[in-house]
Amino acid sequence: MNNNKMKFRTWLAGTTAAVALGVIPNGLLAQEAPVDADQATSGNFDTIIVTAKRIEQNVYEAPVAVTVFGPEALEQRNADNIIDIGKYVPNLTVTNFGAGNPSSQFPSIRGIGFQDHLIVIDPTVGVYVDGVYLGRQIGQNLSLSNIERLEVLRGPQGTLFGRNSIGGAINIITQQPGDEELATINLKAGTRGRLAGDAYANTRLTETLAASFSIGIDRRNGIGDFLNIPNPEARVGELQDISGRVALKWTPSDRLSIRLTADGNDGKNGQSPFTTTIKVPPGGCTAADIADLFGPFALACAGGLDPVTSQAEDPFDSNSGQADLAQATNSAYGFSGIIEYALADNLDLKLIGSYRHSEYEGGLDDDGAELDFLSFPEIGEAEQYSFEFQISGQSGIFDYVGGLYYFDEEGFNFQQPTTFNSFGGGLFEQTQQTRSYAVFGNIGVQVTDALRVSGGIRYTDDSKEATADLGFAPEFGGSADFNEVTWEASATYALADDLNIYGTVARGYQSGQFPARPFGGADTFFATDPVTATNYEAGIKGEPLPWLQMALSGFYTKYSSFPAQVSTIGPNGFITVTDDAGDLRSVGIEWEGNIRYGNFSLNTSVGYIDSEFENVEEGSSLENGNRAALTPKWTIAIGPQVEFDLPGGTVTTRVDYSYRSSMEGQPNNAATAFIESRDLLGFNITYEPTDADWSISAYGKNITDERYTQAVLDVGPYVLNILSNDASEFGLKFSRTFGGS
């Protein structure tokens, strides 16, 4: 290492340590660090290999803001699903309330995210499992047990990851058959009737054939009761899920491997908890209000509902009388195959093919009362095919990856019989078929030992055909075609060993979308313009000191033609208005750090973002404000951990604190859709005997039992407050491993 690098590293280490140690006592830094993957050890920290750029890289060398969780990190944080992950990653928010079904999981990264589940609405954060994109994020098998790692990539990822990753991507990598011969069992029992268990086995059947198997069962009692439904099928917020996965890997030679995977899950849950706030005129109901069933106060005045007594005293109970909406179900299954072939020592081919099917049943009784004034039972299905061909390699100072991609999805949402403003027997159905083609490539150049530059480009062509049947009028539909060229340029420079700076300029894209709930009629059924994003980002990450691992990034992103989605109530039903609101500008900073000293470690993270609409078009729904929805300005978490050596074993104690500041529930910034901040606290205490193959843990989630609102929808005459299902839980976990190293 030359003297200039040594001087710079010394200066940076002192500055970073001063910032980290000076700010932490004031509560401005918290949690997750890009660590905790079981890889080769480098100094005081593990070396983490990621595939954030479709090639294997040390996380310090990847020119992207990425958070990585390994199995141990997930277990220590009591993270069972992506909703739990949303507590620990800067500028990440995860909500779940689609169709009243708690299996839905909708991530929003850096101010970019939709919370609608209907087939015509594409997610803005892509979720991938072993390289397979999941077109729907409701009802899928997203269990985090027995995975190798989970990567959260922030910012547009449209060049290499492609579909609908304009806000970012969540990349789940499962354990491969044959990696290590072992078997594990995990058991959990806790309050709220929590009973869970999973088993995993990975073994080599022959010298060339390996297999892995996993199965999991998870059950948790509800958070409230249906007070007006005798013997309901489930309690409010109840969860019950069964999932499994089987994989085979055949390696007939050093150059060829074929992996086949099948997975599935089945859930029977209770309706998500929510409350309804009914609006009434300031002076009470007039005769005109009572006579006008479709007026702004129809629900309160003509519906026979008292805005106070119609709701349950406990907001987590329900006064609904609609027994068919008490239970929400979901199921999914899929198959995938991955063929990898080495044409030469530095030239590889990969083919990924997949099929997935998902379905759900649920719905909401919007009035929240025994009287059936507004109810919408719903079912939905989707199936998808995808194929991706990749070629990658290295030649001298050059490395490259390129390929072709195809995606086909079709599905529907169906509601019948619906009740709208006390009129029953209604119908609502939407269908959509999507086809997407893409070609992409990325080239990296190791200019010097310290400097690497790379650039990529992608061409995407999307086509959509959608229909809507509202029951009272002939079915109508539409089609739309979109195409876009996206690109990325980045540079990484090694300031010292295990310490890098990077800069990235990237352009992302998302195709236009047809409106959900088009009760405005056929004249309103047209697709929005595509969204494009330009992201400028710079950061530094690595180990400036032997006891400090850190990542610091700053970003500025401009989204053009970003749609603002707001629902209103019309004469015949809901109208989800998707305005071309203008440009959305996001600027922010993200910190992740890990201090490790002896048996003590401290994970910290903080995210700050200012995300606002600019150049708002006249007549847009953004009449009350311009802050992006579901985007807290501050996301903070902190996790101290201490190991104690005791006679006969080790005790590891960890506490996790998570904070999300207040945020807007809707892009129109309606005062009634404002969401208050929330603080969550949890712990995990694990005892592991010396040289033993088992461990036992005591855990607590949301130990202060903070009850909070996770999402809000103001549709005009009333407001839906979607409550979190995350009440306090305490329990014990037992794990045992058979075989392995």
C-alpha cells in the first residue's frame, strides 16, 4: 500500500469513527450492516459475496447500495418474512393489506412503491428467487428459512435485473443441493398461539446427483375478534401457512450442472386488521344528504351507520357482519430449472426457465359494521412463464455478461357479489396479459489494480392487453405497447485493501399501467405513460478500521411521469385515479455500519430521504401536498449484540430497535391519510453448548406492544386505516443440526 493510500485511509478511519461513535449515543444511527454471510474470513469481518450485478463480487466492490442478510443475521433479528426485513434496511418500507389478505407484501424503496395488488398494477420493486422474477407479490412462497442470503438492492436496477425494479430489487438466494451434507430442524413456540417448525435436509445421492428438501409450518393466533359473526372461520389477523421446497442438482461433469426446483405454499389466514373512519358533515346530515345515496356523505347519512357505534371499541376487533370475508386464503406453486455450462475456462452459459401459479381469496367489508353497506369479496389468480439466457466471461482486463429475457403473465381479479352504497349483487372483474422481451449486456474493465469501470445497456419491449367488466355496462378493454432503452455506467476505486469508493449513473424504466377499478367507464381506460428514472449515486464502503465495517451512500434520483395513484368514490363504484402527476425527485443519504470489538458488536443503519413531486400538472390529484407516499424521512435501526462465555457454552444476547418516522399514506397528502411514526423493540437470547449441535433461544418481538397504522386509504366519504398485525410476541426457539462441518 503506498503512502498516499495509507494517509487517506488513516484520515478517513478517524473521521468515520468520530462520526459513528459521536452520533450513535444521540440515537441518529442504527442497525443493519452489510455482513453476516458465511464466507471466507477477512480480518475481523466475513467476506461477503453478492450477485447484485449478475456476477459474483465482493460486496465492497459492487457499485450499488446493497444490504445483505445471511441465515444467522435473519435468525438473530427474528426476521420471518420480508415485512420483518422492512424494519432494518434504510429507506425501505413494506406494507401488506391487499384484498384484506395478510399474505401480501409490498415493498417501497426510496419513495418508489405501489400498495395495490390488482393484476393491472405492476410492483416497482422486483422480487427474485434464485434469479426468477415474481410478477405478483401476494400469496407467494417467500419464506426466509433455509436460504443462503437475501440481498436488498436500492435504486433503479433496470439494466441487469430488468422487470419492474425501478425502485430497487430484493434478491433471495436459496441453499444449493450438495453445498454441504446436513439436516436441520427449527421449532418455535410463543405467545399469540405461535407454533412453527421447519426441517431441511441437504444430501448427495450419488457422486453427481445431490438433493435438498425443506418443509415449514407456521401458525399464529389472531389479534382481534369478529364480534358480530358467530363461529367465524378465523380471527382477525390470524396466520397459518405451510410451505415446502425440493431441489435436485445434477453435475455430470466439471463443466455442466442442471438444477431443478419445485416449491409451494398454502395459507389460511384471518382478515387483516383495519378500522373505518366515517366522515359526516360538520353540521350533521341534512335532508339532501340523506336523499343522495351517491353524495360525499352517503355512507354516514343514508347508510344507517353511526360513525362512532358502528366501529368496534377495540380497533383490532371487527363489527363486520360479513362471514364470508373473515378468512383469507392464498396458495402458490412453481417450477424452475437452471442449466449452467462452461464453454471454456472463462466463458459460461446459463439458462433459467420457470413457471409459477398463484391465487388468493379475501376481500374487505369497508364499512366495518354489521350492516352490509360496502363489501367486496375477491378472488385472484396469476400465472407466469419466464426464460432467461445469459453468457458471461472474462478476457484479460475485461469481464462481461449479456443475455436475452422473456416474460409472459396473465391473470385476473374477480369480485362478486359486491355491495356498494347498500346496492348488492355487483360485479367487478379485471384481466391482463403481459408479454415482455429484453436484450441486455454489461462490460467491466479493470483499468488498473485499483480502478474498475463498467457500463451496461438494456432494451425492453412490453405489451399489455387488459379488460374490465363492471357488471352494469358492456365489457371494455385496451392494449398498449412500450419500449425503452436503459443503461448504467459505474466506477469503483480501491482506496486501500477492503475500502472502496464508487459512483454510478443509471437509467431505469417501468412500463405504463392500466387503471385499477375503472368505474369511470371505458373512456378512462387507457394506460399511463412509462416511468423513467435517472439515478446519480456515490458511496464508500469497506473496513477503514479493523473493528469497523461501514457503507455510506448518497443519491439523487429523478423520476419522470411517475403516476400518483389515488382512489375516489363514484356513482357506481371506486375510481382509482392514476394521474401523470409530474416528476418525482428523491434525494437522500444511507449509512450502514458494524462495530465489532471482542465479544461485542453493534449494527447500525440510518436512512434519510426527501422525496417530492415537482412540475405537478394542473388538475392533478396532488392538491394538498407533494410528498411521496409511504416514504418516512427517517428510517433508523440499531442492534447491539454481546456474547458471554459460560462454563459449558456461550450465551449471545441481542437487542434490536427500529424506527420509522411519520409518512404520507397517499400521494395527494390528504390530512386524513397521515401515518404517525412508530418505534419497535425486540430481543433474542441464545444459549449454545460447547461442541454441541443444538441451541435454544428466548425471543421477543415488539416487546412494548406498539400498535400502529401501516397504511391509510382516504376514498372520500370514509377512510380505511390498515393496522399492523405486528403485536407483541414472546417465545422460545430450538434448533438442531445433524452433520455438516
